[in-house]
Amino acid sequence: MDLVLLLVGLVKVVFGGLVAALGIWLGLRGLSRILGTNPVEELRQGNAAAGTVHAASLLSLGLLVQHAVQATSDAVDLTVRTPPFQPLMVGKLLAVAVLHVGLSLGVGVAVLALGILLFDRMTPGIDELAEVRKGNVAAALILSAILVVLAMLTAPGLQAALNGLIPFPQLPEGTLSAPA
């Protein structure tokens, strides 16, 4: 049994769970302000349209932030397995990981907000957000699709832009590394 690998795996699970919890909180809070809804109240009332949009926003935010967790995980693996192990590097890695995830969440929420504004501009004469609040599932499905597509198409750019923050250890000369 590899105790170090087990410990590193558990740290990754906890880190991913904390990022997910923070992302869910930010996503629900941000979207609630934009939509002018309360997700808990909407669930109590059975508003499938609002529930669909909230679910799509959380999925989209997960798509946008997933790379931050993966990049941090990769950096932890390289730090632990690259001799000599430097304890100071762990602290630096943790600080940069928090910054990386925070920026990813912030940019993710901003992208989703822009998606909602884009949806609103695409259909002049219709208050889509009011339609979602009233339970219009058709409006919710279109808005949900826009959010997911925006997340899928902007995630690679966000990943490339923010990967420079992670302090990956120097690899030996001649080692191949994946492109950003």
C-alpha cells in the first residue's frame, strides 16, 4: 500500500469537494440575483423552468471550473513525485491553487451572466427572465442550452489563460509536456 498516494488522493477529494461546494453556492447566488428568483422557493413551488436554468448554470460552472481542479491535481502529482520534495512548494502550490480556482469561479459566473444577457438581447420584445420565473419551460430550455454551450466553448480559453498561474515544477530536459 502506498500511503503517500492514498493521502494525496484524499487531499484531492477534499479539495474537489470544497471547490464544488463553493461553486454551487456562487452559481446559485449569482444566478438568483440575475433571475430575481430564490432557488429554494422555486423548488418548493415546483417551477421546472427555474429549476432547469439553475441546473444548467451549475453544470456550466462545473465545466468552466473543472480544469482548475485538474490543473491543481496535476501540479500536486508532479510536486510529490519530483525529487527532491520541497515542503515550501506545497504552500506556494496551495496559495496559487486557491487563486486559480477563485479566478475560474469568478470568470465562470461572469460568463454565465453574459450568457443570460446575450439570451435577453437575442429576443427583443420578450422578457425571457420573467418567462422563466413564470415557469415557461421553453424559454428555460433555450437559456439552459446557451449556458452549457458558452461553458463548453469558453472553457478551453479559460484553461489556457489561467494555467500560467500554477507553479508546475521544472521537468528534466527532454521530457515531453502536454500543450496548454
